[in-house]
Amino acid sequence: MAKGPPVRATITPERDMPEALPISEAVLEVHSNDGGKRYVRVTQTPFFIGRGAETGNHLQLNDRRISRNCAAIVSEANKFYVEDRGQRRGLFVNGEKVESRELQAGDVISFGLEDSYEVIFQSSERSGDESIPMFLTRIEHMTKTDQSSGGLNKLNLLLEATTLLHSQLPLDSVLGKMLDHAISVTNADRGLLLETDHSGKLSVRLARKNGGMRLPPESLSPSQTAIQMALKQQSAVITEDLAQAEMNLQEAQSIVAQGLRSVVVIPLYSVTRANSDESLMDISRGQFLGVVYLDSRRPAAFSKLDRQILDALAADAAGTLDNARLVERERERQRLEAEINIARDIQQALLPRGFKDYAHLDVSGCNFPCLSVGGDYFDVFPIDDDRTAFLIADVSGKGLGAALLTTMLQGALSGLTIGVDPARVFNHINRFLCDHAEVGRYATMFFGVMDAKGHLEFINAGHPSPYLIRHGKAETPFTEGSYPVGLVPEAEYTAACLKLEPGDTLVLFSDGVTEAMDPEDEMFGMKRLEEVLNDKSDVTLEHLQKCILESVENFVRGARQADDLTMLLVRFQATAQSATPDTDAPSTSSAVA
């Protein structure tokens, strides 16, 4: 990394006196035309930028084409602004000429020259946690007492790491740079970033060696003894000379085999806290994210500055990892939500809408999944000019899995429109689901076909008996039937018949109605439903449906809906054809095998 000369903040009587430090602090990343790069903190405001030091410039740019009084960064209401103070070619932010402009992290300030300086603005908000600018302020006195150039070089590394946090680089690039900086600070031979998976197991995410070179993860054998020691004490392990370390570290197999002399292990947590009077190594526990591991075949000597810079880098790596995980989870949540919304839209689109005017029956229905998608559905469709099919189904379980099976069942039963015998279709569906037991789903169904004379041919596959409202009294005459489809391979399905009278109403429902629970876990039950249905022969189906829903809603008193709730109401209408005596049709249901 190219480094520019150290920059001194100079105040002269002719210029404005500095205000108090703003709530947030800023760092300027200064790029020169020779490829050099340096970092300058904005320590006061106004912060003057221009050519030379004689006019009190805090950032001095060595280019004769830049005015002595060029620009200033000022703070107002906890925000930073850049102002043109006389740059002859104009002042630009992100390529746009400005007089004054609020600055955002990543904004590029230029001076109307293609081959001159560019200044990238970065800002860090103060919070209860230790930010990098605050950290720098706290250790500034240490850099003044550090007579070697190494202290300033390491400080420059930390400033570059701060800028990385605001960059748009890929995650692994940011983490790789962080690891490179940690290796440089410690002068280690190599470094690893180990990350936890969903089970808590550590695996190598990045591996680097001194000089910024990548290493194949499988080529490294980090000291498990040192790592486990750091995890057990939930704080960093820094061993400058293993010859003087604890015996369990000295004798660790990987350390002996590799001839290691110094090891650094820093556990990473999602939330870190630092006592202002103590080392940043004093980390309070948050969610464990991983480990920064560094080692060397040479003994090391770390100053207090080295340790604090190293810890700040580790804290940044932890924050970057934690933020990346949050972003990844949010993206996954949004992806799943989008897919569920698509499934919901498809499922709702497949339900009948705007029921057709059938000459011999009236229909109403509703479907309320307890989740975004559900395992209940109903359907109504014509078989031919004289017959209409209707059905209700309840797939075991809820959510996407149940919704997939309802769609499959709906597609399979639509084949009845081409004249296939309903019993054969049910037997085929049952065998198919039983042959694919790994699906782990079955479905209760009630299927009926009604003609214009009131003949009802039905198959009950383990579903609660629909109510028949006749002359104001509700009964359950469809108790005979077979098993749910997909549950018993040997089950056989046959149809039974019932003769309906004009005005007869069938109320088909899923167990989401009768098993709705109040806050005391008492079920709504069949008896309450029957009481709602009695004396309702003369009301419209829409009104009857509303009465049922309101009764259930009043009963549960705001308790969470635990199951899908579906209803289908079918009323046989009197027609001239249905009034004709039909001596051939049975008037009661026959047995179902």
C-alpha cells in the first residue's frame, strides 16, 4: 500500500477557529495522481483543503493547479458538508459540480482535474460501542510516544481497514484485507479466519500468508489446543514465545510438528464491548461467529498499540461477519417470502371465483389458510351439460408441502371432465400416494356429482360428514365412507347415492371449522355448528356462510387460527326437470365399500 507523508493539522489566526468535534467523525482517503494513498482524519471543523500550508490548510494537496483556498468540510446538525472556497476549476462531488453539498460515505471529491487528487469521504457514527475513530482518539497519545515508523504504519493499516467497512467490495475481499492487516500488525507467517456453521463447527473460510498471498485451507493445521483455550476462556490467547508458554501449549502436537514459536487466537462475537480503561481484549459474550488465528515460526513482541490495533481489526471482522449473516438471512427470508407469495397467488387463483350460474344448484365457498398457503381447497366444475361436480379436501399438515399436494389433487380430479369414473380416479390417486410414502401426506376428501334431477353420487374419503339442511333441520347423513387417500394402500373407493329435494343445502367444511379453539382450548365442535345451521333453509348461501364464520370468530375470541378453515355450500335448486317424478333413483344412501 502506498503511503503519503504524515499530514499535520495547522490553525492560523486568519482562518476560522475550530468548533467542537461533531457527533460523528470522518476520515478522508486521499488518492494522488502517482497512485499513492493516505488517510487523514477530520479532527475539527471547518476543515480546510488546498495547496500549501501558509493559508492554514489541514489537508495540503501538492498540485499547482489547485487553489490555495480550495475547499472546506464543515459540520452542521451532525452532518458533514463540503463547500467550494475558491477552487478555480470548480469543486466536484461524484463528478457533479457543486457549491455546497452534504457528504455521504463513499462520496468522491475532485477538483476539475483529470490527473490530480481525489478525496473519498468516509464517516463513522458514534454509538455506545467503540468506533474506529474513537479508538484512534483514545490511543493517539501512544503513537506520539512510539518513535519507530512502525507505529504510524500500523495506524495507517487500521485507517485503511476502517475505509473497507464502507466499501462495496465483496465480503471475502473485505475479510481478506482485514486478515492481511492482522498478519502485518503481528508480522505473522500466516493467518486464518475460521467461521462457525449452523451446527457450531468451525471451518476455514479464508487462509492467507504474509505478503497478502492466498493459501489453500487444507494446507494448514491450526493449533486446536490454542483455539480451544481461547474458546474456553472466551477471550484472546496471545502467546509471544511458546517456549515460555503453558506446558499444554508447548507440547501440543501441531505446534511441535510445525515448529511454531508464537500464536494469536481471537474469538469473534456478534456483540463486543470494551471498557475504556482496559484492553479491547475484554470482550463480553455475544453470538459466537468464529476465530481469527495467526501463527509464526519466530517469537514475537507485541506493544500495547499492536494489541489494540489487532483487537480493533478483529472487532471489525466480527462486525462484518455478523452484518453479512444478517444480510444473508434477510435475503433468504425475502426469497422465501417471494416464493410463498407466488405459491399463495397460484393456490388462490385455482380456487373457483365468481361461481357460475348453474341451472340446478347454487354455490358459495371460502378458504382461509392459517399460514400464507394451506392444505385445504374446494372446487366446483361441470362434468357435462347435466351434471356438476363439487368437492372439498383437507391435506394433512399445513404450509407449502400441503399446498403442493392440494394442487396435484386438483389437477388429477380435473380429469373427471373427460368422462373418467370418479371411483377409478380416487383408487388411482390413493395408490399413487401410497407408492410414494416418502411424501408423508394424505388427504381427506368429500366428492359429489349432482344432476338436474337431484341425484347426488358421492365418495367420502375419510372426511367429516357434510351437513344436509332439509326443512330447516341439519343432519349428517354421509357418515359411511372409506379411508383418506394416500393412507391405506388396500383401500377401495366406490360411490354411493342420495336423492336430494329442491331447497336441500349441503354444508361441506374442513376441521378448521369444528376444531377451532377458544383461549381455554375448547373446540367449537359439531354441536355448535349444527345449532348455527338449524332453521337456515330460507336464507341465502352467502348469509349462511357469514353466520358460520361469525359464530366461529365469536367463539374463539381472538385466539390464533391453528388450522386452515374452508367451507363449501351447495343448494339444490328446483327446476321443471327436477320436479318430474323419478322412480328409478334411490332415495337413501347406499353402503360404501
